[in-house]
Amino acid sequence: MELQVHTLPNGIRLVHSFVAAKVAHCGVFINAGTRDETPSQHGIAHFIEHVIFKGTETRNVFQVLNRLENVGADLNAYTTKEETCIYATFLPVYYQRTLELISDILFHSTFPEKEINKEKDVVIDEIKSYQDTPGDQIFDDFEDLVFEGHPLGKNILGTPKNVKRFTGEDLRKFILENYHSDQIVISSVGNITMKKMVALVERYFTEVPVNRRKSERQPFSVYHPLNKLQKRKIFQSHCIVGAPAYSMTDPKRYVLAFLNNILGGPILNSRLSIALRERNGITYHIESNFIPYSDSGIFSVYFGTNREMVEKAFMLVRKEIDKLRQQPLGTHQLKIAKQQLVGQVTIAQESKLNQMLAIGKSYLVMDQYTGLDETIRIIEDITSGQLMEAANEILAPERLSSLIFQS
């Protein structure tokens, strides 16, 4: 994949990959998310993502929604702890229509009071729905435990109390303070030349005023392992254990991602799946996860099981972690593990939408993107010793925190 890059005078970056495909993907990534909120703003980044579609200076909410939907395109958005993204999938003939609309939404939204009040109920309902799903909520609560007192620990949705008091002025203030022009990336994968793409981006994004980031985010540095049991009115016990991990810029993130795949990744024959589900039948859902952030990260193992099986399940999880810390993979085991991960990565890259999203996020944080061939080379170079080193650095018993939801 060949990437071409162009930077506008205001600092906005365009990263484009020409692909002779019948479908195109384009997104605008802003390096602003939940961790950039003040306590009184908690939830505002996600709320903006909801109401930014509700009307602009020249369009009402229905004109915004119909502009791409009427030509069969898909307009979407998401918010994380570190970025906000508006993106679309469409036929290449509609590149101009897509870029003009996204620019209008991002920089000319009016946030009508009527629409804000309606969307408050929607978001509060989303929060309540989330709270009714302990298998999802435990992940956010665990990050709050690990990143105690730090903005990275805050959940993305916010609280009903905060959401109820957001005003249009609050939204505009957050955008002005956090949507920095040098922290915006336009990522595109589709059938359009770079020359035409640059012309469109210059047409619709040059007008954005220069607003460069002047301060750095608060880094996470102080970690104290904690173990917490929370009583909930639930039938099944939900459990999670883990610790802070490598960041997106740490070269060892590839090693930990590899380790995660072996331990409890999406493969049916992961070590945790074999140990807890196949051999002992004590859980339906078992997984491990590694989430890297721009300057930190988190590694976790999650499972749900009957209350009387919690202790045994934790014992089996600790046993599999200790194996990775103490027993190097043999030559054959390492080869099979690499084959699995290379296959997964290659299949994931078949999705041009996934490529566009990965490129945008990577340039947002690191101003570069590691392509498939280089990623495979990195995987092939990983040794058993490196896997053991990462396991001992991140998953040593004295580093682990745990959270249990239990009736």
C-alpha cells in the first residue's frame, strides 16, 4: 500500500491511499477525547459526537442525515478516550459530497437547543443501557481502578448529571479548546487521485483557522495495584485482572500484542480458552485484551462464570500467565503462533475500512503508519525471549489489579 501525505497551511494532514475499488472510505480524526475533559465536562466529547449531526449553518438535521444516505453511503462517528472520528463509506463518485458534508458538520454545526435537549435523553438512555450490561461496564470500571485519579480512567459516556447540564456554549468551548488544527488527520482509501484529493481537501478544510496545540496531556505515571469486589444484582460473576501496559509508541507493543493473541485473543485455541472453557467448562466467555494509548496502555483478562467457580477460574488464569512468564515457547509453538497472528493481521487488512481507520489513528498519534509487509516482518522477528520479557514486565503477580462484579 502506497500512502501519500499532504499538509495544509493550518496543520491539517491528509493521508491518502489510491485503491482501484468500487467503494471508498474517508474519515476525519481529531486528537481529542474523554481524557481531555475537565471533571465538569465528563462525557462532553461523546455528547458532541451525537449532536454534531443535528444541524449546521446551512442544513437542518434531516438534510445532514440525507446528504449521504440518499446516495447509498454510510455516515458514522465514534469517540474514544483519545480521539473523535467522523467517517463515511461511499461510492468514489461522491468524494466531493462526502468531504464537503464532513467539513460542514465539523466546523459549522450550530448545536440547536431543541436537538441538544432531545439527544440528552438518548445519551442518558445509552448510559442506563450500558449500566445494565455488566460484561461491558466492568472494562471501564477496571480502567478507572488501574488509572485511578487520572483522566484515562474516566468512562467515555459520562454521567447523567453532567449530560443534563451541557449547553451549546459548553460544546463550542470544548471544540475551541481541543479541536486543534495540527491534531486533525484526514484519512482516505479509495479510487481518486492524490491530486484531486488535495484539491478537495484544500477547498473544504483550508478555511479552518490555525489553532495549534500548545500544551501536552497529563501523563499517567503513578500506579498502585488494587483488588476490588463490587456487589451487584446479577446472576453471573464478572471478573477482570490486569495492569498498565505499553503505549502506541513503544516498540514492545508488537510483542505484547503477540502475547495477547497467544494468551486469550480471538482464536478458539487460545491458552485461556483451552484451559477454562474446553478443559474445565467453567466459562462461556474468556478473553484477554491489550489496549495501547498514546502514552500508556492496559492489558486485561476478562471472564464470566458462576460464583462458586470464580476462585478456580482465577487460579487457572494465573497458571496460564505464569507459564508465559516462566516457560519459553518452543520452536514449533512459536512458529504456529506466528502463523496465526500473521493470518489474522492479513485478513483484517482485506477490509479497506479497517485500513482507513488504522491509518488515520496511526498518523494522529505517530505521524506514520506501519504497513502489512512491515508488520509481518516485525512479527516474524519476535523471539520467545521477548515474549517472556514482556510477560514478566506487564503480568508479574505484584503488578496485577483485579475487579469482580458479584451478587
